[in-house]
Amino acid sequence: NAGVMQNPRHLVRRRGQEARLRCSPMKGHSHVYWYRQLPEEGLKFMVYLQKENIIDESGMPKERFSAEFPKEGPSILRIQQVVRGDSAAYFCASSPMGQSYGYTFGSGTRLTVV
Amino acid sequence: GQQLNQSPQSMFIQEGEDVSMNCTSSSIFNTWLWYKQDPGEGPVLLIALYKAGELTSNGRLTAQFGITRKDSFLNISASIPSDVGIYFCAGALIQGAQKLVFGQGTRLTINP
């Protein structure tokens, strides 16, 4: 009975490289949410997706960031041309339907840009 | 944008003491949630509140949804070492909404 699986747990990228973060929701969950947490801060909403659809991307930076949740496979958060300021923990959560109290968070991917 | 102000930022207490922390906002929230985050892990939901004035308990934890819908508090009674961690409040502007706004967190340290 696996929870929300995120990989990798730690990712180091040089400035200018691409970062790909993966999230497999809990079994039976079709809604995925991505949040970013800077050191010593709370989580900030980035994007909400259902299978093959972006529902709310109001928290996504306008450039370099994209997210997808294909019909098959995990949800992917992609950051192109990473900069030092992208260093953070990125958390994925899933729910069986669009309800905030149904969130289950993964353990996160810690991205370090050097 | 919407902001939740959480206080205190950190607490240092003795094992066995009670703990109280709160969260306030200038905006009305229709769902309040309290999470705990351990180092290197994602947040885990502790308590969810859906109605103004609601008081809900989960073991030694008690949380209330303020009448004005602009605040919430979390109490932990008789703290134990495993209560150490960061506690976050989170709110949803619309009940059942998918987007949560998080507070900055309260870091709890317990001296044995």
C-alpha cells in the first residue's frame, strides 16, 4: 500500500541544466498537486493537475517551469535552465478527488543547484 | 496574495508541557488544516476543520476553527519527544478547493 512516491529524493544540478522531478500518486488517486518549500518557509502551491489536464497553474513561475500528468506514468515537474534560486524541496501530493483535505504528501525531492 | 501568519515561529519546552500555537489571516478561509513535518519528510495531516467555531481533537491534539474564519489554533497536551518537528497551518479559501495556503511554520523543540 505505497503512498505518494517521489523520485529522486535528492537531485543536484549545475546552473543551466534541466531538472526532472517525478511523482507517482497513491493508487486510485487521479489528482496531483505540486508545492515548493524554500528553507525555513512554508509550502507554496505551484500547480494542480488531473490526468492529461492542467487545472490550476497559478503558482507556477511563468518561465522555465512546466508540469504534466500523462494518461500513463508519473506526473513530471520540469525545470529548464535551473538557477541557484530554484534550490528548494519540491513536494507532490495526491487525492482521490479534488478536495484539499484529502491530500497525501510525498517525501519530496530536494533540488540543489550548484 | 493570501497569507497566513503563524506564531510563535519556534518554541522550546520541557517534556510534559502543553503547547499552543496559532494562525491568523486577513482573509476568510473556509477550511483550516494542521500539518506536522519531520526533517526530510513531507507534511502529514493532523487535523482538518471545516466549520467556523468547530473544535476537533485527535489524541493529545486539539484544534479550533475561529468564529471569524480568520484564525485557528492548535494545542498539544502533555508533550512527548516524538512531538518534535515543524507544525504548519494551512487554509483553503473555498471549501473543497484544491489550492492550500500554508503558514510559515512553528518549530517545536522539546527538552527531555
